[in-house]
Amino acid sequence: MTKAELYQKACMLPLLPGVYIIRDKSDTIIYIGKAKRLRIRVSQYFREGVPHDNKVSQMIAHAYAFDVIVCQSEFEALVLEASQIKAHTPKYNILLKDDKGYSYIRVTREDWPRLSFTLQKEEDGAEYIGPYTSSFAARQMAETAMDAFLLPRCSKRFPQEIGKGRPCLNAHIGKCMAVCSGKISCEAYNDAVQGALRMIRYGKKDIVKQLRDKMEAASERLDFETAASRTASCCSMRSKRRTRMCSTSCCKFWRTAA
């Protein structure tokens, strides 16, 4: 397809979040990206008169077709973009990456694991999720998951500092489960961490239902601390969900005709 034809196809895309996959004439994937509004982002590549740097111009010159996957939210698009880049390692994603390299979400391997955003991957025994092409997006993803599951952001070490000092401001305003209070079991904490990791890897689909089921089970056991934590997580998740959904499923696949 010519550049003009690709532009016409791009102008038919929806104004919805998603992932776009650009292929060359041999049908090889050469670039994968995400967009808040697919029509605007993809059409910019092929519209005449739009300036691009040399590497982007080279990618556009080799573009022959593109596919898009429409997602329910920017968060879903971010998760999908990262998984697709990792699976296909497109040529121009490698060439166009930031000088600092890719970003990661780091999870320590310990009884009370901690989740954080990092710009570099170290040989420290921790688990690293990624890579992500955007450091801002990776940080946002980590913070969204931590907010949803009320994970601590402080520098306290657990279990060494459990029960020492008062809970932080985040605990008082409902943004942290307050592990330091001693009211959260190691099992409940690890369950929350795993929920955050599922959200980072797969998006929000089915997470709210899982939290609701666990909340009800905790209430039946008269475990009100856990039930309250699950309730807060459910409320946090719902407040972050987009009201506009692109389809009844998580994603919708579009492919350009040759």
C-alpha cells in the first residue's frame, strides 16, 4: 500500500485507545506502538507535511500495512503494547527507544515483596516486568496498580518495622493498607501484591470480580480487616475504570486490507 492509501485507512480508525502494529512489504512487524486515539496517532505517520526525525522517516518509508487492536482503556493498551514488543522485538522499537533504554517494574523476592518503578534492570534477584518504551507510562502503570491494591510506597522494611510508629498519611486517607499497623497478615499482603501484578500483566479485566468474591468470602469468615481492604480495593479499581468501553470484550482487532 502507498503512503496515501495508508493515510486513508488510518483516517477510518476509531478515536479510541489501542495498539497499532506496522508491517513492511514482507509482512514483518517493524514497529508497535500505543495510542490514546488511534485515528490521530496512526494518521500522523502517513499524512503529508508532518515532520519526522530520520529514524521515524525510515520506518514510515518501509511501512506497507498496519493492524490495530482497539482496547477498553489506555491502561489496557499499555499492557498489550509491552507484551507485543516483548514477543516480536520489532526493528524500529529497538532503534527508536529512549537513550536511557527501556523502563521496568521491579518486584523484590522476599516474604513481604515491594513493587516499584525503575529505569534500569539490575542483577539483584528481583523480578522485572517489562520492558516498557515509555518511562512515564511504566511509572503510571506501577502507581495505578499500587493504588488499586493499597500497596505501601514508604521506605519501611517489613516485617522489621511492623508495629513501630504510627501509620503514614497514605494509610489515613485510604491509599495504603497500613502493613506497619500489624493488622495485615503476610498472606493477605502477598495476595494483594499478586493482584497488582495480575493487573500490570493483563489489565483490569476480571480483577474487580475477583476482589469482590474475596471480600465476600472474608466477610463470611468474619475477617473484617481483610474484607475492608478488599472493599477499598474494589472502590479504587472502579474509580479508575473508564466509563467508555470500546467493545464487550477486552480488545477488538482491526486489519487493513491490502
